[in-house]
Amino acid sequence: MRKLFLCSLLALGFINFSYGQKFAKSERLSVMTFDENGEMEKFRLRGKEAVAFDVASFIKENDHLQRIIINGSFRSALNTTLIRFDSHDQKIEETGNVCKEVKSTLTPFLGVWGTGTQNHNGVDIKEIIAHTSAERAGILASENIIAFDEVQINNFRDLKDAVLASNVGDHVELTLQQGSQIYTKPVIVGSRGTETITYNYCEEEPEQVQVRDMNVNSKEISLTAFPNPTNLISHVSFESSSNEDVLFSVTDLAGTLVHKEVYKNTNGRISFEYSFDNVVSGTYILTMRQGTESSSRKVLLIKE
């Protein structure tokens, strides 16, 4: 029985080692409150309820409690947003304002999901994640990755390590195999974005950004693009209360159209990385238009 258990663990370890992680959309938020007697109340939210939860308003309305702890994570294939708040050791300002500090980081990302090949010589690509560097480079789900910039790839862990050892925006060469054919394709390393939003009590009135009500239906839309400035790639995220098609466009300051693309079946959220590889350094305007509403961001491109 013990041998069977150990064999099972080894098999599970092999599977985890050989299979790439397939990112699933996840939206979760947990709230814990403590009164002056130390009694705790806790609730969890998921999906649309978690996204719609007004963290700042909840903190302000419950600042009489002994302690409030809020943690959340909203994950998609290309973006992770982390929510953090703990009232412990925080001083409540007389104004009662709640501000948020946003820190953004980018992690090198290729945009493929797959498994180790049967002969342990490469990665058998099962899926290309939309709007990633792999898709732009024309990588196919029928191909195997056997080398990353001349580094031999035996399984998905090798591929993940090689990608993480590179930098966002690096020009690399993938060695691919399809049947008996072996060939290379150039790829620009893309990114996954992580935003950590930390809420704090503050004296000043928090700035209202990113959300605009633009018609009688009062639909809320928000557009973010980071890093800004960038040397090649911006991670773009768009949220809306509508499921209508979205037109994404990029123009320079003279109004010249650089890029245009329509996104369908958005379910109110879009995350992707946009590469400025075909333009020169300068300031560009990213715009999302949905019906009669639009939101724009200026992005400064500084190529090295």
C-alpha cells in the first residue's frame, strides 16, 4: 500500500513537471472583520460580485471596527490583480479618506500551453493563448518546441525557466519541430502583468481615474496600459459593464492610425499585450471604443 502511495506521488509529480499550467479565469475576494471583543465575521465573494465589491466604501463604512482585513485576486491568462488591506496599525485620518497604492510588474511570458513530449524532448503545444507573443509569431498548436534561443527544452518546466530567464521585449529564436521537419521562428518575449492594489487611510481626497460615465445608460468603462513609459510592450486591460464589441485603436499624436482591431464576445473584460515593434519612439494614444463610449490612454514609447 505504501509503495502504491509513493508511486502515485511520483506520477503526480511527473504530470505537474511535464504539463504546462493552463491559466483559468478566477475572481475571488475575502473579507474578515473583528469587533472590540475580538469576534470575527468572514465572507467570501466570487465572480461578478467580487469584481463589483467597493473596497474603499466598505472600509469607510466600517472604520469603527477593531480590524478589517481584505484580500482578493482577479486572475486571467495575461493579468493578475491583487487586492490588499489590513487596518492593523493604521491610523484613521480625520478626513476618513481611503486611498489606494498601485504597483505594477511584468513577468516574461510566451503564451503557450502544452505538455512534455513522449520522448521527453521538447514541449508538445496544445494551445496558443490569444493576444500573446506566441500568437503574433505564428506559433501553431501542432508544433513542438525543442529549443529556446539554442537552450535545449526537454519539458514544460525547462521552457518556463528559459522564458523567465529572459526579459520582456527580448528577441529570441524558437526551434520547432513538426513531424520530421525542424525549423526556427523569431519571437519577441511578451509579458504577464501583475497589479497589486493596496488600500490605506489617507488625508487627501483620492483621485478619481480610469472610469468615465459617458451616456445616459451610465455604463462604466476603464482602460489601463502599463508599463508607461515602455520600450516595446504595453499590457492593456479593459473593463466594461457591457458585452458589446470593442474597437481597439492606436494612433500617434498627429492622428495617424497605427493599429486597429475589433474584439468580440468580451464578457466585459479584455487583457492583452500590445507591441510597438513597428513604430518609432514617441507618444501614442490607445483607445477602446464600445458603442458610444470610449476611453483613451497616452503611452510614451522609448526604444533603446
